[in-house]
Amino acid sequence: MLPSLKRTHRILSPFRSPSLSTMTFGTVVRRRVPRIVSVVSVTYSTSSSSTRMVIDKPQSYKFGVKPILFGVKPIPFGVKICSGSTEVKEMARKVWQDVYVVGGPDISDMLDCCVYLIDVADGDELVLIDAGAGRSFRTLVRNIEHLGFSVSALSHVVATHAHIDHIGALARFRELGAKIVAHELDAAAIESGEGIGAEFYGVPYEPCPVDVKMSGDALELKFRKHTLKIIHIPGHTPGSVAVLADIAGRRVLFGQDIHGPYMEALGSDTRLARRSLEKLLALNADILCEGHFGIYQPASAVRRYIEGYLRRL
Ligand SMILES: [Zn+2]
Ligand SMILES: [Zn+2]
């Protein structure tokens, strides 16, 4: 497969998978051509288990090139995940009243962002925040049903931004009857599949129409029991949005990819990001449901978390 292999060695990388929380290392083969490496497997470890993925189409990179996986820190040689599976260790769980986490690296698929479900009308209407990278669609459906809900009650999916790990299964959920909500500045990417980073993840993407294109700074989605405020937070991408809901005395903020990465190649703008993070701080949320790092509470922890990323910008 790789005839010009010279030697195989392991690298220990500083790559921390947000929700898996420990380190990752890859087996790297160095070719005869100097300064070119191929990553052939990646191991993800958590405190309780580890998952090894053998990459069926090894990717070669020059030393020093640092492609990134969305939502995680740059890795030294770049890893394109082409295949593999992950152990699902956890099912969906309740975050707060009417708020659940139904997907994420530990729950549905290692490529997924955290996927949140809000019961906005006593089970009659449900809203999903993001849809994962795509291949976990069935698992997400199973997890929603495991909570006792019917997926036919899914009325909206809010796509927080146009990156593959958040929008992969949008088209499938739309087929079930859910309306897709996104900011108009990211809608073209969601509808075309251009610039969403699917190539980094090695997963196919089915372009998906956006039914509710938000423009401007905010949009309210009113439901029988809860009102969701969609807030434009450009920075990570031009059309990134956060979702805010006051539920049972707690202010819950769904702030996907607050941590970035903030890179021009991803459509990021650090100046706008700074303003957006300040806007999020001013909301004084009690619970933060983040896109890859999970859930933060109480309010002081939310503040610390956002301030930490604001300082890095
Ligand atoms: Zn992400
Ligand atoms: Zn992203």
C-alpha cells in the first residue's frame, strides 16, 4: 500500500479531542521523500477506553502543515479521518428541564459536535440544535426516541453554522419534516456543501435547503412552552448563531464552537469573534451547552469559559 515506507513510528500529539478529553496519537509512517509523513491510524483515548481507527486511505502531509479538524486543536501532521468507528458509551441525557444532549463524540459518533434537543411544547414540538456530521443520523433518532419522544415532533433544527460536524444530517432530519433554521450568511454553504469542511472529515454531505433564513442580529422562535432566541454571533463563521432560552428559572445558552478555531481558512474573523463573545458574556447565562466541550454551569463557570477564549483572540 505504501511501498516507499522507511520506518514507522508513533507520535504523541497535543491533539485533545474536546469531549473525549484526553490525548490522541497517530501511527505515522515516514516516506523516503524527506519531510513527508502519512498518518495511517489514530487512537482516541478516554479515561475508560480507547478506540483505534485505521485510516484506509492514508493521507500524506509535509512536516509543519497543520490541517485542522473542526472544533479541535491543530494536530502536528494532520489527520484526515477516512474510516473507523467509535464505541458509544453513553446514551442521551438530561441537561436541564426540557433540555437534553442527544449526540456528541461520546454519545453518537466521534465526528459529531454535541447535539442538543429542546422540548418546547411538552413533547408536541421538539427543536434540535445542530445535527452532527451525518453518519450518526440513526443513532440520534434512536437517542431521541429513547428519551420517550417521537421524532415526528421535531419541528425545527437550528444549524449553528455551516461546518460539517454540525450540519451532516440536516437533510435527513428535513426529510422527517423538520424546518432548517440558519443565518443567511451561512445558508449558501449549507445549501451547496461548499466550504463546509467535509473533506477534512472524509464524510459525504447531502446539501440541504434552509427553510428559515435569519438575517440581522436576532430572531425569536416562539413555541407553546418556550421561546428560543437565535442570536447572530459572527466570528467562527460569518453566519454563526447561538441560541438562548430561559427555561425553568435558568438561562440556557447553546453556544456551539465558542472555542473556535478562529482561522481565516474556515471563514473566521477574530475581530467579529471578539465582539460576539462579549455579546455572549453579557447574556449572563447559567448553563452553557457548548459544541464540543460539553456543558458548563453555574454562571461563574460559563463566564470563565467564555472569558478564557476571549483572552486568546
Ligand atoms: Zn464544531
Ligand atoms: Zn465549526
